[in-house]
Amino acid sequence: MSKKIHILVIPSWYPDNKDDFEGSFFREQSLGALKQKCDVGIIFPDLKDLRGFEKIRIFPKIHYENDEGLRTYRMLWNNWFPKMIFLQILFFKLLGLILFKRYVKEFGKPDIIHCHSVMMGGWLTEKISDKHQIPFVITEHNSMFFRGRHKKYYTKISEICNKSSLCLSVSSDYCKILKKTIPDSPDWIPHNNIVSQKFLSTNIKKKEKDPFVFLSISSLYKHKNVPLILESFKIFNEHHTKSELKIIGVGSAESTLKTLKEKLKVKNVSFLGRKTRDQIVHELNKSNVFVLGTKYETFGVVLIESISMGVPVIVTDCGGSEDIMNKEVGRVTKQNDVEDMYKSMIDVHNRYDEFIPQNLRDYSNSKFSEKKLSTRLVKHYENILNN
């Protein structure tokens, strides 16, 4: 196409700032499209959870910022209906329509809409598309379809997906899950998440094997299965007493995990809490192996971030890692199998010198770089608009 494509992104969640990981891939993909000479805007009804949130807003407030060229409109409000999904959807849609009207007044009507995750964003996208005859694309990230959550909305989700010009998902495995789970589902095409340039451009530091440091980064929730890592590391540490395990993340299972650590009497384990992206880069540069024990994963951005830093990974057979893993970058281990996880730790330790950091980075760059994936995405937009 000769003219710039004007893309409006409607995410179902979105980071609060540049250091916030929650939905950071939405922002990074949008910045990638911007660098491909597209005009990109974002509208997001930001309904904050009342629990642990300092500012209570009685009335919604529109907030605008130019985020490195991303024209970003938020509607700041609280989620007053935490257990009533239908009301959350209703207000997400109503507030989003107000944002859309303001956005169009300022920047004009977009050529195409990109909805990230159907749950919440899909309802708003469908309404705008139907009213203004704007084609849209969906990328599904939400792990709810692994868990069978919100099943009563699946029929409506199917209706929205079948109106979409293109349905993308972040991994090949999740495409299969969506096709199987959503009734009368359209076909899904894999489109992986981008790895942030920060992980590809930071100098990799040489690491010694003594102490041998495992690093795990995840939200500390039950399905992330951190106990598998603790129990496996206990056996490894008994054979390699100078080894260490560092765990980055926060979540509802944190106190339970710390209690388990004491019960197991496992040594050299530290919980580091929440970290910024810069701090995570620093910790990866001090670590020998990244390890993830999750029961399911739609993709696994943290895996490609680790590989980009030259750190081999151990991950459970969680689905999303299928598009990432091979024997050159680490090892896939069985689900919830302590012995197999321990054997994987031993194997990567024994083969550690075979994992050449620059080779790992080159692999990640060749598959998950911003330029590669953004170019492919813009071609999808062009094909839709040309047709």
C-alpha cells in the first residue's frame, strides 16, 4: 500500500508504564508496527482492581499520552464489579466507545483494528467494527481457554472471532487449543510474541559454573508450579552444594512457597520479589540457567528473553514453548515430574559449555525479533485492506 496504514489497537489489558510486564507485548508489538511506517493508536478502558489499589476513582477520567509515538488513550476508572463479568464487559465497551469517539476526533478513523484477546476487548472491537465498517484482527493471548474459564461466553466469543478478518494466536499449540475449544471456531494462525530489543542488545557477561545459578521468573500462582522447581532443586543442591536458585515474582502463592522452602529444608534459595526489566536483565546476566515449571503457557515470553541473554532454559512441556524450544537452547521436561526436572538440571549442568551464549542470542533474534515479526504483521494488515 502506498499510504500509511492507520491501526487502532484495543488490548484487553495493558501495562501501566514501560517497566510493567503486564501486557508489555501489546505495547512492544504496537511500537514495532510504528517502526514499519504505520500510524498506531491505542484505546484502553483501564478498570483497576479495587484490592491493593491506592486511588479510588468515583468517576472515570480520560488520560492521553504520546508514548514514543503511540497515541494512547486510557479511561481511568475502578472495577466496581469484580465478580460480575457481564457488567465488566458492559462498562469496558461503553467507556471504550467514548474513547473511540475522542480518538477519531483527534486522529481520524483507523483503517484497521487489532484486538488483543477477545475477552473484554472483543466486545468493544465488534461494536466499533459493525458501526463504522472497519475490519479487525484478533490476537489471542489469554490462558482462560486452557482452564475452561468463562464458558458461558464462548458462543459470543465464537461469533466475534468469525467476524474477524484474521485470527492469530501466540503459539502453534494454542492455535490448536482455540480451534478445539471455541465452538464453530475459525482457523487460527500462529504469530509469536516479540522479544524486547533490550534483551538482544545488552552485553552478555561471561558466567562461571561455580556457583551454578538457576533463575526462575513467573507470577507466583498455583498453575506456575514453582514447587516442582523447589523440590527438584533440593535434589540438585544436595549433589552440587554451591548451586543457587533465585525466584523472581509475586503472587498469591508466595507465602505457601516460602513455607515449602522451610519444610523441604532446601538451601541457597532466595525469593527476590518484583523486579523491573532492567533488574531482570541484570539477574539473567548473573545466572547460568533459566527454569520454568508451569503447567500451561500460551507462549512464554520469558523463555525468549532468557535465550536472548544467552541463558539456556529448562521448561516443562507446557504447550506454548513448542515454538521456542530445541536441544540447542535447553531442555523440555515432563509435567509435574520432580525426577525428570532434576535430570534436566543435571543434563544442562553437564552440557553447559555446549550452550554458546551468542548462538542462543542469534537464534532468538532470527525468530522473535521486532523487525521480523512486525514486518510479517504489517503484511497481514496489507492483505486484509487490499482485499
